[in-house]
Amino acid sequence: MSSDWDKERKHAVLLRMMIIRRFEECLVHLFEEEEFMAHYHLYIGQEATGVAVIEALGPDDKLATTHRNHGHVLARGADPKRALAEILCRETGLNGGYGGTLHLSDPDLGFLATSSIVGGCISLATGGGFALKNDGGNAVSVAFFGDGSLEEGISYESLNLAALWSLPVVYICENNNEGAVGSIGGGFPAAVSAVTDLTKIPATFGIPVETVDGRDVDAVFEAAARAVERCRQGNGPAFVHAVTERWEGSKPLWPELPMGDTDITMVWDESRHAGAFEDWYRSHDPIFLYARQLLADGDATESDISELDRQAIATITEARAWALESPPTPAATALDNIFVSDARV
Ligand SMILES: Cc1ncc(C[n+]2csc(CCOP(=O)(O)OP(=O)(O)O)c2C)c(N)n1
Ligand SMILES: [Mg+2]
């Protein structure tokens, strides 16, 4: 139960969310400074989901993620310096600079793969669950994916096999479609599924589904912990549908910081909650919501929260300098690690 967490754990959870936020704000600035030239996606507004799900996992559990992966990789404890270096295509990057933002992964922390092919991670995590079941033990495989993945045929095959074979797979559907502009409105393509209630999809296969508020650390953690426990008991897959409002900066095709960098004093200073983003500051920003909860419960003071934010900023400032100083991955090695040199049939 997250209500059993001590103050230190709650502060660590808030800090992890803040590190993800400051990492991605830094990334937008690096893009504006033309330090990298790739399409990229931000996890801002969804930090509570990734951090809380990963809190419910153990060290032997496996994960697969998507194009919107930064938050998952950092939540699992990846080094922000090496994650940033990866996105900047540097030799010191987590994946040697070959993966970039879309394939950022940390195999040492249990990431099976990061697939930017929408729906790809569902099948990869299902395969992971198959392997884990064959190995015995009680580790689980987790798929993080967006609502758009449920438009892909591979998702249906994967859910079917996981249900048929009772595989230990936890499916985390991050539904950020609420408020999405969609391609017709000049924004990123949003769901175009004929299914209006996505929870009916896993339910059709007999997979239990829980819908939770994806901005609520406690609600996500409790649902994820139940799903993980079901898998560990050998009772087959489970599905968590975590719903968030789409963050304004992820509505256009290219990420923006329409509210500027996060101002942590807005957690308690309501006089700042005005203008076009008032509703976001009050009701949607998951970092603000969790920080306010800690304040209300007496688990943190305003100065604790400012100090955690300072730590997050210092970590990312250091990561930025380190990544920028790292040597670029040589273009001539682009095809290394792709072809097997001594192919035997
Ligand atoms: C198979 C496939 N089709 C299209 C794309 C282009 N694409 C990248 S992200 C995206 C939208 C995915 O929506 P969702 O899964 O809900 O994730 P979100 O970006 O909303 O977090 C699309 C269509 C892709 N990467 N893969
Ligand atoms: Mg989506």
C-alpha cells in the first residue's frame, strides 16, 4: 500500500517525477539550440503513471516501452547523464548513441526493448512474459503503450496469446487522448479507433482491467501492484488503463513548452494559477498534485519541495554539461551491431 510509504519514499517518488520533468524541459531547450535533430516525444503530464507503476515492480521484472519512453527509462533508475547523451547521439549514451530518443533503452535495468513502432512493445512484452513463464520464477513483464497501440493488429494477437497461455504480462495503457488535437487539427495523430471504450478490448479476452486516474500516484501504484500480484501468482495477464489529460506541449506535432519551465512555487502559490493554463496548474499537473498531497498530509514542507526541485535541476544541469562534452558516435559506425558478421545457417 502506498499509504504505508514513509516520508523518504514519498520524497524519492516526487524527486523522480521532478527529474523526468527537468530532463525533458532541458531536452526542449537542447532541441531549440539545434543540439539534436530528431522527432521526439515528451512524457510531461504522465510522470505519475510511469513512476508509480515502476514503484510496484521488482528488480527481476522486465519492461518494454514506446516512442514516449524517457519517463519510463528514468523512472526505472537510468542515469540521466547517459540517457541525455543517448538522445544527443554520443558514444557515452545508454545505447552507444545508436538509439537516440526513439529507441532509448536500458537493458541493465530490465528493458527488453524500446519500440517506436506503435504496438511493437505489446508484442515484445508478451514475448518477454512467455520467456519468463518458461523460466519458472515469478517475474513479470510490463508493456507501457499509448491508446493508439490498440489500433494495431499485433495488440489483439498479443492479448489473445497472453490470455490463452496465462502469461505474466502487465499491460499499462497510457491513455492521453483526452484533449488531443489530432491530425485534422494539425496536432499529433490521436486515436482513430472504432472502439469508444478501450477497456472492452482486454475484457473481450477475459483479461481483468482497471481504469485509474493516471495523474494519481497512489491510485496507479495500487492498481499496478494488484496487476503485478495477479501475474506473480500465476493467474495470467492484467491490464491497467491509466487516463491523463494530454499536456498542451504535446498537442502540436513538435513538442513545445507553452507554459515555460515548471515553476515549483505554483504548488502552493495559487495567485499564479491564472490564464490559459489555470486548469492545468490546478487539476492536471501530476507533480503539482503529488506535491500538494504531501503538503496536505504533513509529509513535506514547502522548503522540502523546493529543495527536491533544486536537486532535480542540479542533476539535469550536470547531465547536460556531461552529455554535451561527450564525443559524438562516429557516423561511419552507423551500421555496426546491425549485421551478424559470421552468419551461420
Ligand atoms: C505502426 C506505426 N504507425 C504509425 C506511427 C506514427 N506514430 C508515432 S506516435 C503515433 C501516435 C501514437 O499514439 P499513442 O499510442 O496513443 O501514443 P501517444 O503519442 O499519444 O502517447 C503515431 C501514429 C508509428 N510510429 N508506428
Ligand atoms: Mg495517446
